[in-house]
Amino acid sequence: MEGGAAGEADAAEVLPQHKFDCKSLEAYLNQHLPGFGAEPGATLTVAQYRSGQSNPTFYLQKGFQAYVLRKKPPGSLLPKAHKIDREFKVQKALFSVGFPVPKPMLYCSDASVIGTEFYVMEHVKGRIFHDFSLPGVSPAERSAICVAMVETLAQLHSLNIRSLQLEEFGVGTGYCKRQVSTWTKQYQAAAHRHIPAMEQLSEWLMKNLPDNDNEENLIHGDFKLDNIVFHPKETRVIAVLDWELSTIGHPLSDLAHLAIFYFQPRTIPMLNKCFYIQESTGIPSVEELISIYCRCRGINSVLPNWNFFLALSHFKLAGIAQGVYNRYLLGNNSSENSFLFANMVQPLAETGLQLSKRTFNTALPQIDTTRQLFVQTRKGQEVLAKVKQFMKQHILPAEKEVIEFYVQNKNSVDKWRKPSVIDKLKEMAKAEGLWNLFLPAGNGISQVDYALIAEETGRCFFAPDVFNCQAPEPDVASSDATNIECSIQRDGNSYVINGKKWWSSGAGNPKCKIAIVLGRTKNPSVSRHKQHSMVLVPINTPGVEIIRPLSVFGYVDNFHGGHFEIHFNQVRVPASNLILGEGRGFEISQGRLGPGRIHHCMRTVGLAEHALQIMCERASQRVAFGKKLYAHEVVAHWIAESRIAIEEIRLLTLKAAHSIDTLGSAGAKKEIAMIKVAAPRAVCKIIDRAIQVCGGAGVSQDYPLANMYAVTRALRLADGPDEVHLSAIARMELRDQARGLTAKM
């Protein structure tokens, strides 16, 4: 890794040839880097990253502060190489416009401090994947990682160099010609033996320069998977590293460099893993990567001179490998395995020559993709099939028994207890492996997979509970959760909770032993979104008072343990009961509520299907004014409108799920907000139509429609009122329109 680092685990002791005066560096940073000396008594520790082969990169830590330092290597260097000042300049420009790079903090041109010029940037904590076959992640995540990577490249190439004030960062048109000339000279200056293929490739490239060698975009120069930091949990790019080779030039050179691992020779031991890329489920084909890139940039996916750029990428990589080996011979290498690069040069050059003679069709074949939208993974299909079978064999036949239990016990002391058949069904589901299906990381299924599974379970009110996938209830009932005043304050080795909560879900269930309480831990020095914490509170703790159950449109939710008003009066719990840390309550909530909110929507699709089924059955059975209800045009239209609405919200739900899979919850905010408004609204209308078709029976206990309506109408409040979501959608739409990001259909 070369750049703002993912973690100290990638770093080790500084190599002897790269040691420098740490005390001199510390004194300089104390004087010139704001906040560096903020912790009295803390000492500076330095470790070196091993993955980089170019400019030495170091992990700096002083107390709780972490930075990354990047410097020139020592000794004799190739001309125009290792331009640290250029790296700092381009990162500073990119950071200013919000492109994901580590924040550049300080540049030092004074070589007397540590022996060479250097710069310091923020330490970015995330994930870096060094194996391009992406082992150990699900197929859905592999695909999402690749998509995020190529979309980030397209974003880079869409930036305006004038807006970045980088017009002078390059030397004008003719980039491809300069590249061939520069890398030929770099190779010749570092060559340790004669390799005919390098000379032949250099000659071919110079004779076959693209006609449009006048592109002027900011390019990275070494854009590849292990130069990218992904979010710790999401498939979102949070930093692009190693800008040493960045310049103004032709963007297809970056795209070809990214695609190079689809073509590299098997004879290179260090790159053997790359050949499992196309055998790894979920990895897009090179044509798919090109299609995504071109769509994001709004250009034609038929790329002229693609063979030239692939050949150039192999030529450059061979030149880089030669330079790494040359630094090994000079004794200033950045990695212990630098000597291995000598054996990479010839096979890379020979592969480049072979690619130069190939004809490529980079456009994807024109096929009907509508059937391939939001396709489940094989694992997801298998789980859905098992869920459907379990629902048919066990859950639906038990529905009458469960309903009768609650009707008979609605006024008894057992009204909060669940019928024994539920526990039996849970054990059966667990034995079938149908447990905690809403946790994709633990089951190898995606959010798209789960969306269709949740729709199936949503057809029966107790099915989600059987699979331990019941709805996660919101921790608060406030549309602006920063208003929460329930107090959670530190007192020695304890936290003391004071406040009142309502809509506290499940408190009536005899199995409910612990409450998760969100409250305010006042700290005026931080933002209002970091003043709330979550703490575990045993229900039997002194001061916890369960006041009353709350009903929804007159219905008391006995099955889920009810929704209660609870008071906390000087409730004291150990400090160890705090979850994650002070001020991180909203962080915890959003991490669960993002996917959890669309899980509600997924289930309502199944609920809507059930309501439509009831509507159709009733319309087919009942006669009014001499004909069946469905023969009346208004009822026929209700049925048609309901089917259209279900298909619409299902597609939007799946899109939101797909966005979470590929962008994470933060990147899917807009889609989540849209479906949160659309699904309950549409399903309320469908249920209302079904009630109307059923007449008086529709509002009675003979049909589940009244309860279905109450639950669905409450959803328009439970995860935030429609008005809040609509305001958020409007803000995001205005932002996207201003950035020109709205998809053109």
C-alpha cells in the first residue's frame, strides 16, 4: 500500500535503507502541523508500509493521533520520477472538491529534516484488497467492490481540470506519444539486460499512436484495486492512494491499466492470483467494467484503439518492474521482494505485443436485460425456495391456531405470551438453517436476496418472528431524534438514566429481559448528532417502571410483546453496559435502521399481495346489482391499479436493496427514503380497496384487513413521517441535479 493507510497492521519496522531522524521529524511536525503536539507526554512512533514499491510510505502515531508520511527514496533516482510535490498538489486539489483522497496536511521541501522532501496526510482507516480475485467476500460484495472501483475512476475522469486549477499539471496534448517516449527512456536507463520484446513493443506503440491523442483529463497513472481504500463495512471507496504517476492525459490509459489483470501472463508468480479473477463468482467481465465506466461518463462503449492502451499498460508496467529491480540493485528498494521484479519484465512485454495484434469488441452484446434486473444469487434462490416451502408446509397451516390463541387470551394474564406452536416453528426453522436471514454477512445473501425472502414472510403476520427476522422497531418516535431528552449521564463507574419512553416495543413479552435505551449524554463541545448514546438496561433494574401498553388504532400488539410507555427514574447501570461508546447512539441506529427500514417495505409488498388476493377472491364470489363484483368496472380498475402499484413498489424496494448492496446504507439514502414513502402509501391504498370490496366484513374480525391497515398506516410514522422523508428526498434531488448526477433514462 502506498498512501493514506488502512491500518498499522500493514506496516512493520522501518527498513535500514529508509531510516531517518525521528526526533528531527517530531520537532518539525510539532512546529508546523496543527494539533500534532496536542497530547502532552505522547511520543512519536514510526513504522513503514511494505506493500509499496515506489515512494517509501510510513505510518506515524503520536498518542491517539495517526498520520501517513510519504517521501522520496534515498540515493540516485531516475529523471522525472518520485515527484512528491506533485502528489501533494493533486491530492490537495482533489480533496477540495470532495473526491475520495486522504486529506493532505503538510508538505516539506526542506531535505535537511529527514534527508528528502516529504508530505504528511491523514490516516484513512478502511479495507485494502491486495488479492484481485477478492477471496473471502460474497459474490454480491465482489461485484459491488468492482462497480464502486470503476465508478470512482469515471468520477475522476469527469472532473474539470480548470475547476481543479490543474491546467499546468500536464504539458498539453500528445499524452500517448510522451508516455511511449518517457517509459522507453525510463526503461533504457534502468535496464539490466537486453530484452528484445521491450524494444519491439516500444517501436510498435510509437508507430500506432491514437489519432485522438489530444485528450486532457486528470488521470491517476496507477489506478488499481490495491491503491484503493474501501469503507470498513461498506463497498464504498473512501480514498484513492498513490498519485505519483498522476498527470493530464488520456483517460483510457487508466481504464486499460485497471483492466490489465484480465490479461496478464500466467508465468509471473507474483501475479498468479490475478488469473482467478474471472473464475471468482461476482467479478464482472472486462466488457462489463467498460460498460459501467462508459455509462458513468456518458460516452460510447465502443472504444477505439483499446489494443493500443492495453499494450501501453503492459509496457508501462514492465518499465515500472524494471525500475523497482534497479532500485533493488542500488540498495534503496521499499520492499524485501523487489528482486523478484526482474523476472516480470519480459513476460509483460511479450503479452503487450500479443495484445497489440488483437481486435477487441468492447461493447456488450445487445440483449434484453429486463429479466436480469436485481437477480438473486444462487444462495439467495436456494434460501427463498426453502422459505416458500416452510411457509407452505408449516406456517400457513398454523395461522388459524395462532389467531385463535390471541382471540381467546386477549383479556387474560397470558395475553403477552406467545403460543407454544411459535416456539416449535422457531426450532424447526433454526434446524433448517432459516434463521437470522436479515443478516446478509452471516448468511452469504445480499439485500436483494433478502428483499424477496422478506416479501414472502410478509404474507403472514407471525412468519418473520419464526425466522427470527421480525421488524426492528425504532428506538425513538421522534421525527427529529436530536430532540430526545432522556438523560444518560456518567457517574463514577455507572451511568444514570432519567426519562420517559413510549412505543418501547416488546416490553410485555415475558422473555424481554433487557431494554436498549437511547438517551442524551450531554457534551456541548460536539455536534448534536454526537450527544446521544445507547446503553443496556435490565428490565428489573430499580427505577424502571412499565406504565402501560399503547394501542395502534385500537389494536394492542400482543404478538410482538406490545408497545409500552416506560419511565426511567434514577436508573443506575454499570458503565460497561454502554454500547460502542459515548455519543455513538445515532451511528449504531443508522447502521441497523438503514437496511431495517427497507425490511419493513419488503414485508409490506408481501402484505399487499395478501390483500390483493383477498380482494380478488371476494370480487369473484360476491354478486351486486346482478353481476360479480369484478365485472363492475370500478372494482376491475382497483384490481388493476393494485397490481401496478405492487410491481412499482417491488422494483423500488429491490433498487433500494441493490443500492445498499453496492453503495452501503449511506450511499442508498435517497432510495431508502423514496421507498419509505412509496411502500406504505401504496399498500394502504390497496388494503383500503380490499376493505371496500369486502364491505362490512372488511372491517370486522372475519378478515385480517383492518389489522393490516392499522399496521401499514402506522409505518408512515414508525420510521419517520412521510414529510421528513420527502424533505430529505428533495434536498438530495436538488443536490444531484446541481451535480448533474440524476440518471438519464
